[in-house]
Amino acid sequence: MIAKNLPILPGTIVQHDEGLLYKVEDIRKSTVDYEKDHKLNGLVVNYTQLEQGSFPAGTKWSKDEDGFRKYFTVVEKKISK
């Protein structure tokens, strides 16, 4: 789990609780759908799956910041392209 006091930065490699690696693409304020209607304006993390799993490598995902922090940890492992 990524602690609240640690920043999530674009380019960071993270690992999901189930083991797959992902790369953070960007972080943005949420101003769409439910959050726009309720003026919550939280943060959304956009990230890309780096490894084959249930979905192919390269699949793009988005998750609210709290959910992202709950299921991912930052890893030191470097990914070669």
C-alpha cells in the first residue's frame, strides 16, 4: 500500500497486490461522472499494465487516488523496454 504521505508521480513503477507491474502515466483532478455531479474533485491515477495478466500488457487503467494507494506499492525494479 502506498502511504498517504508518499507522492505518486508519473513514471513511477508500482506493483498490484496480485503481483503485476504497472506504470503511472498521470494524475489528474476528477471532474467527470459521479465526482463532477457531486463536486468531490478527488484525484484519479491513470496507469498502464506492464505485464501480461488477465488483460494484455499495455492495457490502460484509471483508479481514484485512495483506491490506487490501497492496492499498489512502489517498486524499485527497473523495467527495460
